[in-house]
Amino acid sequence: MNPIQDTTPGNVFVRIFRFYRDGFRSMTVGRYLWLMIIIKLFILFFVFKLFFFPDVLKRDYDNDIDRASAVRSALMNDNRNQ
């Protein structure tokens, strides 16, 4: 079936899914590129968060009420250097 000539009516989400499924099946180099993209996203969102963005509120405050108070005071105070 040629996806360009497929003009049968149907659910648009099913057609979009079939379009991408058929496209990924015919890829050769693209599979390795998608694998590299997924690995890169994993590194960015998991490893960087783990090492470079610690949970400061959880570390500094014992309960949710104190955390909410700290966030509220930080938002309400004018912390700009003028």
C-alpha cells in the first residue's frame, strides 16, 4: 500500500499512526538516529536532574507547609537587584 495514494476515509489518528509506523519500518539510518535522540533525552532529563538539580525544598524544609511558605515568600518578595 502506498501511503501517498491512500485516500480512504477513516479516523485521522489511525491514519497518522499508520503513516509513522510505515515510515519507521522503512528506515535504516533513521533508527540509529532515533536511538541516539532517545539516549540524549535520557541523559538530559534523568542524569542532569539527578546530579545538577537537587531538590532544595525537600532538603531544606521538613513538610509541605514549610515548602509552600518558602515558595510563596520567594514569589511575593522583590528579589531583583536594582
